[in-house]
Amino acid sequence: MTDLPQSLRLLASSLNVPSVLTTDGLRQRFSDPDGLDPAAGQVRRAQWEDKSLLVLLLGAAQERYWRVAPVSIDPTGEDENSLVLAAQRSAFSVEVTVWAGLQACLPTAVLSRVVDVWETDVTTWCASPGATVPAAARRGQFAMPYGPDAEVRADLQDMLETLAEAPLVPVRQTTTFDVAAAATRVGLNVLVEALGLAIPAVVKIVKGKAAVTEDQAAILARLFGVAVGDVLAAVNGLPAELAVELERPRWRSVWQTWAAQLRRAEDAVRFQVGARVFALGYRQTGTTGTPNWDSRIAHWLADHDVKDMSGGT
Amino acid sequence: MPILEDLEAGVVEPFLAVVYRVVGVQVRRRPGAYWEHQADPDLDTVVTHDFVADRWERTVAAVLGQGGDDASMERLLHTIVERWLIDRFRETERGSVTRTLVKHLNGHDDFGKVPAGHPGAGRWRLAGTHQPPWAGSLEELVTAAWTVRAAAVRWTSDTRRAPIARATDLSAVLRVVMATAAGSVSEQQLVEVIVRRFPATLSTPTSPPGALDEAAAQVADSDPLPADIWQARQDATTTAEDAVVVVRQLTEQDRHVLRLLADVGSAEAVRQLQKELGCGRSRAYQHLERVRSLVRELTGAFDDEEQVVLDMLTVCQAEGDVSGMVDDGGDEPSNTSESLANVEGRTS
């Protein structure tokens, strides 16, 4: 029971949520709105930490990124480079604005639930605004400087900038720095003493089968005479194919749920699972072969739950 | 269960409770549209009913579309409700600009109203001309308006009508606009041109999340600024007096932004504002540019006058600690308009 005056409680009983936007409605349309792979024309939530934004996917950009245009519903706003869609053109049933002039590349890792899919004419126009505007849509009007439209635009720009900087899964870069060779040069005993770990744990790190914390990376960097970033990339990085798989939207609800339960950052949980899946894959295939990371993540998640993550990296 | 998940499942009441709470906060920050109902004990309930009647469908679509956690959903709601309250208040503002403009047009022989029975009846054109209704791009008229050097006069009260600009300046702008149109122009079109000619002056900025009370500071029309005035009177040059007139039309928040600009420069000022307002870089930059533009509009200048005001603020800041000792003599003007020659539109 909420703390509402009686008249508002009555009002609440008369209000509806458009069924097409409810979880059931989305499931009817998309079967699994959290599990779909990204595709041009989809309207998705883009989320990272406490930032959340609606975006239209225009197409894949460089690997692990999508080119998007932000979408605003309320506050709506518009400018001369935007497309305003009439209510009948989207599932939102109200006029919405696609800010084609604010296109940006966002990491796939920030994309989550699909909430609508728009027709090709909208995506095509937004990717390259032309003279012919799609049906049941209009080009936005000039945004007054310092007016409400300009404020919406500034907020969207800030949001895109933040989302674009969301951390990716670190990818192993063997060509930049060879940890095993450096460890041999320095000597295992020196590493054991400096890190304060048992020999098996240090061997795992050197062989790339266990991750290091930033403090441990700093110690190793000092001993090896390289930058901390080089150590992190060489030791903590995962295979590129696994990184791409971990960043697919289908896994996000798991990362987010576990991160909330563990009170840890989503990227830390994502990486920790990735490291464990990688270690498992390493044992099963050694250094050869191309593992099917999709099924390995699924199997690992089927065999483990959030309690298995409480030990940290 | 998170409120957003409730809403996604079609359960409305917990979400409406958040709306009610947000409305309660925002209507106290932005009371303009409900100014006459502030004492109503059921104000929050009344405003929530109005908001739901006006924006329910759009708000639910926005919240369910954007998603996020309950905290980000509540932040979005604050933005939505704040802008809705401002929109309602702006309807009043536009009405005020229209009334001031019409009074000005009626009071000056330079302009004539197209009489009934003629093409474009009710529109305005330069007196003595007989041109047909104008039909062109509003941008042309706005561009023409910007070619005129004109000093804006800012809203100084919730109860007085805004004068927009010095009367002579307003006439000059309107003359150029009508000459460019070479035809009669409607009151609505003229209002649009004037609002775009003085965008910073006639805008009601929303505040970024986190700046709950700062943006609500009203223009200090009735509070003299002892240090500012005292300093200005020590320096009786026309420039200083002009600067003080401008300074007095700025809110505390505007002055703070200008002081930041004077003290640390643009780049650092943007960083500082990001921290203070809890917003992003683009929004902070926009905030800063609005204040700079406001100063230019109020001084009627295109460039160097901004520096005069910055210098003036620096002096005021340096003298700030003597404000307690200032004897203002009791004859200070109690509002900005008193200091301005030839300003109209002060009726309620």
C-alpha cells in the first residue's frame, strides 16, 4: 500500500499502461526482448551504471560498437537535424524524436532490451538525412538557443558521451608484452615474494590463467619495467572472441542482476565470469582450437550462481 | 520489487506515488504556473491530477522506453515534471510578450494595424504602407532583427509585465522586421521573432538535476546590491552605470557564472559548473553560453560590452567584503526599470 491520497488511489485504478510496452507485451512481440541480437532498426535501451537512454540502431560500426541515434519521448525536443515520428509510427503511441544529428558509436556492451523495431525508411533517413522525409514523420524545427529543445539536446549529448566511455572487456594483447618471458627474466621467487602469493597462484598469473588486481599489476609492472596498462592487458585480457560474446546484450540481465546482488560494478562481474569461462575453456582445449564461447558461457552459468562469485577476482 | 518492474507488469499505483512525490518537490521549485494556489493544502494532489491528465501517456512511454533503475527513473520524472511546469508557465510568458508587444505597437505611430475588410486584417505593418500579408521564412525576419543593436530588459518580477527591451530599441527592431517583410505581419509572427531575438532574456532555463534550489533564484529587482551600487556610484562613468544596470538584472546564479568566467576562464568555468550542477559538459557549456548571451542581450552589444560587465563584476567581487559598511543613503532605485530611460510595460 502506497502513501497516496484517496483521490489519487482512485485515479491509479483508472490508469493503464499500454500493453505493448509491458514485459508481457514485449515478450509477445519479440519472444525474448533481452536475448535478441542487435540489428539496424531496433529501438533499444542503452544503459550503463545510472545512465539510461533510448536509441535507434542505425548499423554496426567498428567491431564491438553500434552507430546509434538517440530517441527522446519526454521531454521530447527537436532540432533541424532530427526526425519527429507521428504517434502511429511507433509502439510508444505518442510523438517521438530521433536526433539524427547526434549520431554516435556506442559499445555493444551498453545495449540492453529491445522495445520497438522501426521500418527501414526511418533508419535510412536518420543514417543520412535527406530531403524526402518518411511518411507520417516530419523534419524537426530549429531549436531556439538556450530554449528547452537545446537543453534536451545538450543532455542527450552528455548521456551519449558517458555511454560511449563504458568499459569494454579487456582483450589479451600477446604481441605487446610477453608476461612469461618477463617472469623468467625476473625470476619466479622474486615474483612470489613481491606479490605475497603461493607459487601455484603466481604460476597461474604468469601463464595467463588467473587475473591480477590493479595493485598486483602495479607491483608486476615495477618489476618488469613496463606500464601498468601493459600488464593488465597481457594478464587480464581475454580472447577477443570471448570479449565480443560477453558483451552481447543477451547476457546483460545476468551481469546486472549479479552486480546488484554483489554490490559490484557490472564490468567487474562480467570480466570475472569471462575469466572463469576462459580458464575452463583453457583446460578443455589448451591453447589450440576455437571454443564456442556462447555455449561455454551458457554452460558455466547453468552450473554456477551468484554465490560462486562472492570470492572476487 | 522495483517500481519500474511493477510498471512494466502493468501495476500503476507505486509509480503514481513517485509521480506525486516528484510533483510535490517540483511545484515548490517552479511555482509559477500555480502561483495563486500555493496556499492550497491539497496543492500536490491537484497538480498531480493535472499532470496525469496532461501527460500520462507520454510519461509512461518515456519511462518504459528508457528503462534504468528506480533512481534514474525518478530523475527522469523530475525532468519531465519540471519541464511540464515550465511549459505551463511559458504559456503565460508568451501571453505577456504578446500583450507588451501589442501595447507597444498601439502606442507608436511608426506602426499601423491593417483595418478590417482589407487583406491581412488585424496584422501589423509600417504606418503609411499598404502592402499585402507577408508570407516568407521566419528566419529572414529573425536575421533582420539581429542586425539591430538593441538592449534587452529582463523579466524583473512575477507580477509586472516584462518590457522586453528599451522602447526605442524595440521600435527599431520592429521597424527593420516590418521593412524586411515588406508586408503585414501577424502578432504571433512578431512574438516569435522577438522571442528569438532575445533568446537568453526570454528563456526560462531548467536546471540540471541536483541543482534543486539554485536555479529558483529570482532576479533581484527589489534587493539593492549595496557593494555593486556603492561601487558604481564611486565611479560615475556612464559605462559603469550601464554595467550596474545589467548586473542588477541578473540572478544570483547568473552572477555566479559570470564571476566564474571572470576568475577562471571558460574551460575551467565549465568544469566547475559540471561539478556544482551535477550535469554533463554540454549542459554546463549551454548554461554558461546562455549567461554570456544574456549579458550581450541586456547590454545591447554584440561583443565588447560583455567584457565591461565582467570587469564590473570583478570590481564588485573585490569590494564584496565592504558591503556591510556601505551607506547606500536610502535613495537606491528599488527596481531595475527605474534606472532605465524610456522603458515601458510596467503594468501588472
